[in-house]
Amino acid sequence: MKALVQRVRGRTEIQIKEEQKNILHSFDGVGLVVLLGWLESDLAHKELEKAEDWILSRILGLRIFEDPSGKMNLSLDDYAQTNKIESGILWVSQFTLGAELESGFRPSFTKAMKPELAKDRYENFCQKVRSTSKHKNIFGQFGADMNLSFTNWGPVTLLLEK
């Protein structure tokens, strides 16, 4: 499993294009954009659910926001409380994190988990987020055409793998 985490500020939004409709979800303030990808090799992992829990706890606890002395030392929750500002997290399933680019110029996605299995994993993960995260959480729709808009602050971008 892979998670690409980006620290953001300002307006963060996702527009989901669905059957002639554009559904818009957003938050203002500071936060994270998290792209999640499951790999075919994750199926061999006997404790995939524990790996997902580890990824979720790491994301929610990442100390990548500045404390009063300017050091990256605060989690999103701590930073938002300290500065009395709104915070949120955008969660999006992203099968392209499983891309293989070792030969040629066209990415191969054969290492990404099969869509029907990945959809179940993503939906289960979103349920965990809803019951765990204190922030405003907005979610992408699995397999949908989506446009994401945000300002990567720093920039800070981290890749978590388990």
C-alpha cells in the first residue's frame, strides 16, 4: 500500500464528474491531500488491515506543521488547535501509484490491485477515517473522473509505504 501525502493550505477542493453532474466538496484552511494506492502484492500481506491502520495512524500523526519556533514539529490537529484555524483532509484513491516505469515510456499498471478489490479496500479505509479523524474529511469517488485543486504548502510531499 502506498500513500502520497501533501501538506496544503488555502482552499482545497475536489470536483467529481458524475453522469452530467459536477459534485464539489471542499475545505478552507490547512490540511492534507492524501492519495491512496493498493498494490496486487498487498493481497499476499497477511496483515493488510494492520498495514492500513499503520498508514492511517501515521498520516493523522505526521508532525509536518511548524511550531511557534518554526520547526516542523506539530501534527495537523495540533497546528489547527494552536492557531485556532480550520483544517481538513482530502482522501483520494489513486491506482496510478502502482505504476511501473522500468521500461518504455508508457506506464504499466499491472502491479496495481484489481479495481473491484481496491474499491472495497478504499471504502473500508474511508470508514476507518470517518470514525478516527477529527478533521473535516472529504473523499474522492473510486474510479470517477475527478479534478483536484489545492496549494501544496512548502512544498511538503511524503510517500508512505507499508
